[in-house]
Amino acid sequence: MSASGRWSVVAFYGLPLRVLPSIQAVEGGAPNVVHYDTNGTEDLGVMQVNTLWVPALARVTRLTADEVRTRLLGDACFNIAAAAAILHSYLEETHDLMRAIGDYHSHTPGLNQSYQLQVVAAARRLFVPAER
């Protein structure tokens, strides 16, 4: 997704511009990458969107579940937009950006907090200039 496309998505959902690249750095996804989770679900594509989201995304997009899965897997723009929508839903629920970021990964408190720290560390690596 181009920088202008990413900006449009984060602007639409009211997210900080640097949050999605920071999450992606932690997730480590790419188009057509599938991670198989121990609970039987899969994480798909660039932002590693979990297949638990496929039914909800199908309802919102009016696509079939198979079409959503295919697009999450291979269409980076669709995947990033879905991730932004998911993060926005958690932000609306919690009114707390860091908790919403943690919820993107897990609602289990320890896993949530660990993920928050990983995303902050990724943001520092990506966006804070190194001292000379």
C-alpha cells in the first residue's frame, strides 16, 4: 500500500499514522504469508489478520468468506484496511490506544501487555532517529 493509501486508511479510522507500520513490523507478515495458530485459526497476509475476523469482514464488505480470505491473503491494501478497521473497533471498545493495540494480538492480559511493548519497540526502531 502506498504511503498515501495508508494515510487515507488511518485518517478514515482516526488512527495515528505510525501505528499500522509498527504493528506490521511486529507481525512480520507479507502477501500470501499464512501463520497457523495453535487454536486452529490462521493469520493472513501483511498484517496477519486472524481468520476469526473473516465472517465479520464478509458482512461489512458484502463479499463471500472465501473472497475475504483470498483478499486478506494476497491483497496488501485490503489486508491493511481490514487491520485498521479491526484496530478501530478495539479503540472504540476500549477508548485506549495501547490496549486496543494489545487487543489486536490478544485479550489475555499478559499477552496483550507484551504485544504493546513489542509495538512500542518497533515504533522506536522505525521512527525515532538513532543518537549519534
